[in-house]
Amino acid sequence: MADTKREIERKYEATPDTPMPDLTKVPGVADVVGKGVAELDAVYYDTADLRLAAASVTLRRRTGGADAGWHLKLPVSPGVRDEITAPLSDGIPAGLAALVRVHARGEELVPVVRLLSSRDVHHLVDADGALLAELSRDAVVAERLHGGNGTAQWDEIEVELADGGDPAFLDAVDKRLRKAEVRAAAASSKLARALTETGTGPARPSPEPSAARTAGDQVLAYVREQAAAIVAYDPGVRRDLPDAVHRMRVATRRLRSTLRTHRKVLDRHATQPVIDELKWLAAELGVARDQEVLAERLHSRVDAVPVTLLLGPVAARLRQWSVAGAAEARRTAVAALDGDRYLALLDALDGLLADPPLLKAAEHAPEDVLAKAVLKEYDRLAARMAHALSLPAGEERDLAMHDARKAAKRARYAAEVARPALGKPAKRFGKRMKAVQQVLGDHQDSVVARQALRDLAVQAHAAGESAFVWGLLYGREEARAGTRETELPRVWAEASAPGIRAALGG
């Protein structure tokens, strides 16, 4: 069983003779307690071409000290990582291997570096003896195991915040150390330094241009951002972190929408296979996300029913339904991420970005090309809105409103791509499209909720339970959908106000 903690730390350069300032001068520190010296032996694993290190991910097997075992560290932000641990074993734990699959892409994980550290540990504690941070002075010896046979050694100081501590405390410690001329470490981690000093380090992506000069630059920057987001959220989906499925699915949709919208910039014959696979991935993730949204909606609706009207085991039935649905949806999402089709999609995205199939329009100024793309999506939305608003209430109108919702998303995403070039007009346009999307989205959620409520009513009736509450909620959802349909003409009129074309340069 793997455990997780949030690691927040600072690293500093040192030598064996670096003096340590009196840290009891740091506000809140009452004492610095020595905890002895630990001898640590860690072997770091990566692919032969160091894909994990390139993504600032570390996977190691360490013996010695209080936390011997397997450690996987995933970056969160500078100086902040999620550390996931598993007990010692001969082979890499399957759970940890799964979390780095998005980087390894099927390549074997091999030992690349061994670090021997003599760690002198001190605890910074408050007046009550509570731990504020752990300070370690490490004497490190690094040995390259793959990709060279170099060695290196250095000393460093590491300050790690106690679990649940205020990150501002590290700022206070940092100020005291800097005053004593203790400098921040240049390398982000021991592994990064070891790789650099013992042989060839990981390949680093080429720096992005500071400003997009062409339409192609801007579209590719957005595509690159969304492709990176898919990779970044992969471990979160596997760990079942809150909102991870939603964020990964949104990145997938944004990417697919952008490739479809900008077919004058990127050759559609090259992008269509990727678009098709992104549609597949979004659908697989959608099972989990749709279940999550639906369960949250139904639970809130049940909670709003007066106790006097809750006839039968309503809460228990809904809880059983939502737990079973969530488990099945999660299995679907993780199975997709575990499949070869997903890895092939990631490789295709890498290939697309490495050698983008740019067309002539990609060379033009972004203002003109991207404005036209936004207006094209707006026209698509306008046509679908006109069709939906012309229909009487019913199933056909529900479907038309759902189609309009998808068009509103595409228009919004097109505005996101164009925003660096078009500025405030694109931002305002995006907000208008979001307002339309939200009304249409709530309407569609009501359509889906009513189907689920009908199914729950059938199950309750078959079990000899009262179906009254499910019928009551069905009626409320039906009324809510009617309210949204009534609101829609006004919201659309506000979103499509005259002058929108002129504002976008159209």
C-alpha cells in the first residue's frame, strides 16, 4: 500500500566547513534538536534516455534512515513535490510504475544513479516541542550506473517543512541562512545534480519564444500547453485526486477543438487521426467525469428535500448507486490510461509538435488568422442556436441545445487561443461564450439527471420501495430545464450583441 505526503523543502549549497547560523533566532524556533546521523543508500530508476528526470520526476529505492522503501516524487510547483512511498521490495512496485507510465511510455526502468548520503539531522521545534521543520546536512557521493561511469561528491543543506506547516516559515529560515551567506542550491534535486556531474543529463525541451510572431507560433503554443496538461494530470487520475479527471478531460477537449478549429494553420490530413484519438480519450474519461457531476447533482437535490417528504431509503439507494457508478467509471478511465492506444496517442502528439504540419496561413500574423477562426466558430454557434430556439420543447430541442453547447465550447476555446494576440476583445468574447455554455450545460445536465432519476425510480419500485422522491426530483429537474430554456434567448442576445465582429477585427 502506497502512502502520500506533500513535501515542501529548500536546498542550499554547503561544504563540510560551512558554519550553521543560530536558527533559534528564526521567529517561532525555540530549539534545534540533534537527531543523529543516518547513512542512506538510494538507487534512482529511470529510462535509458532519462525521461523521468526530464519531467522532474524521481523514483528511487532507499535503505537506511527512518523512511526506507520506494519513493516516487512528482512535481507540484517549485520546491513542492508529492512524495508517494511503498515498502521495500526487490522490484519496482506496480503502483509506482503505473504513475510514471505516462513518461516511460513502455521503456524499461533501469538503475541510473546511486547516491550514498551521510545525513546529519536536526529538528527545528517550537516552545512546545512541536516539529516546525527538519534540517539535514548531507555529505553525498554519487555514482553513475547507466549512461556513464562518472562519480561526484558534494555537501548540501536541506530544510523540509513539517507536515501541515506554514510555507512562510521556510522563508524565515531562508532569510537567516542567506544572512549567513548560505546560498540556495543551483540544482533542483540531488538526482539532477548527480546526473549533471557524472555524465549526460536529461534532454531538455527547447525554450519557447518569448512572443508568438506568427499564427502558427500561437496555435502551437496552445497545443503544447494542452498536451503537457494531459501528461501532468495522468498521475492524478490514477491516484483518484479531486478534479483530476475533469482537468484532464478539459485539456483533451481543448486540444481536440483547437486542432479542428485551426485547419488553415495545421494540415487536417495530419491532425485528423490525432483528433479522432482525442475524441476517444475524452469519451473514456467522460464516463468518470459525467458520473461525478451527476452524483454531485443528485446528492444536492436529495439533500434539499424536506425530511417529511423523504419516503423510503432514498439516501441509502442513492449512495449505493453513486459508489457503484464511480467505481465502474474509474475502472474505465484507468483502463484507458493503461492501454497501448493511449501511449500511441501521446507519441502522436509528441510527433505533431516535433514536426508540425504547418500550412501557409501559419506564417501570417496571428491577429488576422486567429480572429477569423474565432468568428468562424461563432457563426457555427449562431446557426445552432437559431435552430435550437426555433424548435418546440421536447427531445429534438434537447439534442439541438446539446449541439449548441458543444459549439459554444469550441468558440470559447478558439478565443483562448487568440487571446494573446487579440487581448481584451477575445477575453470578453470568451466570457460571453462561457455564459451561454453554462446555461446550455445546466440544461443538458438536467436531461441526464432525469434519465438517472427514472432509472432509480424503477429500481426502487422493483425493490418494493416508494418511488415518490425520485418522481418529485424528476419534476423539479424538468422545471429547472424549462427555466433554462426560458433564460436562453436573453443570454444569447447578450452574448451575441452587435459589434462583436468589429471588436474581434472581423
